[in-house]
Amino acid sequence: MTLFDLIEIGGSLLILSAFAGTQMGRLDGHSLPYLLLNLAGSAVLAVIALSHQSWGFLLLEGTWAVVSAISLATVLVRGRDAPAPPRAH
């Protein structure tokens, strides 16, 4: 196993830990820890996808990183204690 593999596994574990945390009720999907875990993990995986020219994987992880970054910026601007905006059904 190479260092590159370990970095890739680390990125995956960041995303999976955010997902598991929300599923187990330990993380709010709009919280800073959740968004930071998703952003960091997806950014790492997007860079790896780019380096492998894996375009579908890059689309998935790049989009995940952009959405996470926008959500993080929204939370930071709105403030951590402000309620999340209502979701459309």
C-alpha cells in the first residue's frame, strides 16, 4: 500500500464518518464538523480523481466538494446558532 492509497482511504473515511455521524444522530447535517469533514474528504478524493483522469469520480467528488463549500460558507455567514433554512419538499 502506498502513501497515495492511504491518503485516498483517509479522504473516504472523512466522508464516511460524517455520514455515519448524521445517521447515528451525533452530527447535524448543517453543523461545522459535518461540513468540514465532507469538504475535506471530497476535496482529497476530487484531486485523486483528477490525477487519475477518472472523470465520473471527479464529477461526483468535485460536485460534493463545491456543495459542501457553499454550505459551509452559508453556515459561517449565517452563524452557527441560526436555524437552517426550510427545505423544499
